[in-house]
Amino acid sequence: MKKKIHPTYYPDARVTCACGNTFTVGATVKEINVELCSACHPFYTGKQKLVDTARRVEKFEARLKKKDEKSASRKGKAVKRAKRAKAKTKGAKK
């Protein structure tokens, strides 16, 4: 390995979570601050926890609602074809 090109390795780097949990790991920085850890992450705890940074959750829910409203107002091909066929038969009977 070349000398003086690799970062310094700290075998006892301290990780601090927003929930207050702290533990040590090996890393290239002395301290790491995280928002979620295994003690508070929904996958490991089984509890739903929404971390809303910059209204991302609200924006996603609004987008989802808008999509559902749009798809509810949309008609399928079969409905459109039936309507068109019905209009043609009415026009032909006159």
C-alpha cells in the first residue's frame, strides 16, 4: 500500500443517534451523528415512525391522493368503447 494516501482509521469511533443511543464502530471519522439507529428504526422496532424532513411525508401523501383522484375520474378502454359503440348505434337508427 502507498503511504500517506489512506485516511486515518479509528477503531473506536462513536456513533450518536438522535434518540440518544450511542455505540462504537470502526470508521474513518471520530464521531458520527445519525437520525436513526437499530434501537429506533421502524424495521427493527416494529413501530411506525415517520421522520418528516422538509415535509417529504406530506408531499408524498398529497401526490398519492392526487394520483388516486385522477385514476378514479379516468375511464377504462372498455367503458369508452362501449360508450362510442352506443353513440354510433343511436346515430345509425335515426
